[in-house]
Amino acid sequence: MAEFTAADLAVEDQYKLMSGAIIPRPIALTVTLGPDGPNAAPFSFFNCIGVSPPMFMIACSPKTGPKSGGSTGELKDTVANLRHHPEMVVHIVDYELRNRMNACALDYDSDVNEMEIAGFNTAPSKLVKPPRITDCRVALESKLIDIHEMGTLPYYVIFGEVVHFHMDDEVVNDRLHVDPEALDALGRMAGNGGYTKITDKFTMPFLHPPGSAPPEEAIAKAQEIAKTDR
């Protein structure tokens, strides 16, 4: 088995291992509002944190980023905009929108509207000022909780709270269950241009309700099922 001590690795090599091993990662196409207008940018260092309230995190490097092993130190527009106006709309990117999302990934000047370049349609949000992209099947109107500066590049970890959900009817049912096949979300993989989509899924038995120690029969069942992994 290969082993690496993180402190001995160059920044770009740390990035290769992290982005290659922690997969697939959902993509947050994030719309913010700055002094020069709206901005849209995709981020794959993104995931939910929890509920009550519904919360998520997005991490981004400064411009240039870790692939080059260095940084200009200049803030990406998303972080700068959130410091100007602490609201955003996060969109889940589906397969049909892959090329339009990719068009938003360039480091445009702050006065460029990426949504216009990509050909996205927009509409006013309900509870926040940044607009939402109506082409996306899921849009999460959100307010900024905090931005933490971490690491030596540094990374900026954005914590947000969802205040309003927009979901296409075919994506969510009346019991609020989201259909992953209808959502058809993209996932980020390693390398330049590496992505995946959900093409297969499976279920596993629910062995014991959470919140209490499992009884002996549940432990025995778990051990028996675990033996089938080969």
C-alpha cells in the first residue's frame, strides 16, 4: 500500500490525492451579488453539514489555486461578493447543464455576468437578492453564516444556511423525497475535466434504528452481512 506524509508533499500533489480520493463531489453553481453585479461560479468542494437549520459548506482557494502550487492572493469573486452582500443561491448542476456550468468556471473580470455568457435563464429569488437560475432543477436560496480562512494558500470555507428551496416537480414528491434519477446530478472526479453522473444505485438493509445500542441479534446480522464483501 502506498503511503504519503502530507507535510512532505508539494501543494499540487496534496491536491491530486485529495481531489482524486474524495469522490464523487457534488457541484455547487453559486450565484452571488457584488458591486459590479451578479456572479456565477461552480465549486466542487461542497457538501451539506446538517439541518435545523439546513446548512452547507463550500470551500474555494484564491485565484490561481492549488493546481499551480501557488496563489495570487486575490479573492475569487464569490468570496468578495459574499463579504459585500451575505446572500447566495446555490444550484445543483445536472447533466444537461454541464457545458453551461463549465462556461461559468473561467476567472472572468468581476463586471462580467457569467450567466449571460453561458446562456442561463434567471428569475428573482423569493427571500434573497441574488437571482436564481431557472434552468437548474434545484436552487437553494441561502444566507451566509460565516467565512473561515484556513490553511496557507489560504482556503476560504463558506458556511451557508438555506432559507428557501426551489425544486422541479419531477425531482421531489409530495413526501419531500428527492428522486436522484430525475435530478441527474453531476459529480466531480479527479483530473482536468473529470466528471461523473449517477448511473447505478443500490440499497442496503437498515439493521437497527439509530440512537440506541444495537441488540445482539442486530450485531450478529451486521457481522454476517459484512462477510459478503469480497
